[in-house]
Amino acid sequence: MLSRRFGSGALAGAEPRTEGGAERFPVLGVNVDAVQIPSAIGQMVRWIEARERGRYVAVTGMHGVTEGLGDPATRRALRAADLVVPDGMPLVWLGRLRGHDLRRRVYGPELMLEFMKATASRGYRHFFYGGAPGVADNLASRMSEAFPGLTVAGSWSPPYGPVGDTEMGRIRRMLDEARPDILWVGLSTPKQELWMYENRAHLNACVLVGVGAAFDLNSGRLRQAPGWMRENGLEWIFRLAVEPRRLWKRYLVGGSRFVWNVSLELMNLKRFD
């Protein structure tokens, strides 16, 4: 695993570099990698080509970091990730404030599509794990149609609710028998980060990537916000309008908590270790 330093909570923008050369910046106790989609794809490809095992990418934003404030397990899972990419304009803005050249967010659905576009001819084996019943199958079918030559190792939507040790053992065997190079995980935040953290050492997949809503968006189950909203930090308004009952607390309560705590961190009034 990559070595990481945590607990500074200071305004200094440069943290230790990743293997790919990118720097990190702290946000509420989580070190975010100052990367863009091409460099994230490049790092994922290096891990696969080196046949490394159990690397995982946390595609996170305001919601994920805020969840980590109140839940040590989520914070631990984010800190242990081999790559934490800024999927959310608030993290991009904070990265810019700390001196990093972040032009765009690393948007989960786009990261998935761009990775497949760049690597479909390489023969990497993809497994889609997550989503509501039927969503993973539909996503796998759509990606196969969109990217000729893409190798789908399998797809599976796990049952909702806790999974016992016996069932988890069966799931791990199923995944290993499929021999995926890259395992796309769509379980929503923070469930997917916790799942990757807990299972990475038990799986033979080279790279696990938690992409959450990408399963619903890239399968066509949910509509995406217009591009201008996604690029200007306004996607949350669109998503809140589409799913108000599910998302009101995330954006209105969690968003306020994020802004308050980031303000304290930027003014050096509070450390997030």
C-alpha cells in the first residue's frame, strides 16, 4: 500500500506524492489526490499492468468526506485508499485554493467511461458489483455495446442489507472465479468505501473502484444533470430535485456541516486528525 501522512489539518497544500507523481491536499482529515481523469486512469493501468492486487480508488466528494467526520470506520477506509480522487467541485475548489492545478472534477461516471474508452483494446476483465437488482447486468450490457472489445468478467447486484460471513465468503469466491482485473463497485457512499477496505485483501482483482451513482447513471436508470451544472458545482441541485426524499439530508444538512468544518480548518481554528 502507498504510504500516507495524516493529521496535519494545516493550510500547507503539498502532501507526499503518489506513485504517479501527484500531490495530495488535506480536507477534514482525508488526503485527496490532486489528479485529473487522465492521470487517474494512468495510475490504474500501471497497477493492472504490474499485476498488483487489492488496490482501491475512492471516488469521493463533499458527502464522503463529511461521512468520515462522524464515522471513524469511513475515515479509516478513505485514508487507506490507494487513490482518493476529487469527485465534487467543492474538493476541486479546495485543491485550487491550496495551489493545485485542478481544472475539473474526477466525475465517477466519466472516469468509468473514459477508462473503458482508453483500455477496451487491452483485454482487461471488468466486473460490475452493485446497484439495485438488474442494474449491474444492464450496465455491463450497455458498456459492452458502447465499447467493442470490452471484456466483461461478470456482474452482480448484492442483496440489500447486511451480509453474513458465509455469504461474504461465497461472494469472494464468485469474484475470484471471474478473474477481474478491475472491479467496479457501486454501493453508494460510504458503504462502497467500507466494502473495498474490508475486502481488498481477500480478492485477486488488481483494482477496485467505488463509483456509486455511476451504475445508475451509466446504465440509464437515472438522468444526469446537464453538463454546465456538473462542471460548476450545481449538480446537487439537480439531484436533489430528482430524489428529494433520499438526498435532502445529504445536501442540506451534510453540506452545511461540510462548509462549517472546512471554514474552521482553513482558518486553522480546528484540526482534523
